[in-house]
Amino acid sequence: MSKKVWAFEVNGNEHTVELDYNSLTLSGEVFIDGKYLISWGWSLRSREIPFEVGGKNAVLKFIVNHLSRNKQVLYVNDILIKESK
């Protein structure tokens, strides 16, 4: 499984979103500030997972590109959040 982490600030409070994702089976799970949000198996139908963090709307988007690697991006309040290294 691959792990991606986004760390960001909302209204002066630090938050993290963690994604554990298997690109072969399409299964995965999401944690917000260390708390479980959702998990799925190979049957994930949506390419977006909407949720709320720090009182703001957020969405984790799965971008499928068959010519290269799939990627996952996070938007909070319509702002792209850079992945933490």
C-alpha cells in the first residue's frame, strides 16, 4: 500500500489527512487527524470522497490516467493542498 499525507492549517489549527491506497486493488482508507474516516475495497465507484475538516469542505480526488500513474489530490475549501514530504 502507498501512503500519502497532507498537513495544512485551517483557521489557525493544524490538520492532517492520511491516505493508505493500493493502486493494484483500488482499496484504501482515509484518516483525518488520526481518526478513521472511510475505507473501501476494489468496488469504489466514486472518484471523489467529500468530507469536512476544521469546519471547511474538503474533497479527496482520484485522478485516473491509464497512460501514467494514477494520482490523488486533496482540496480544502476549493484550494489544492500540497502533499507533505
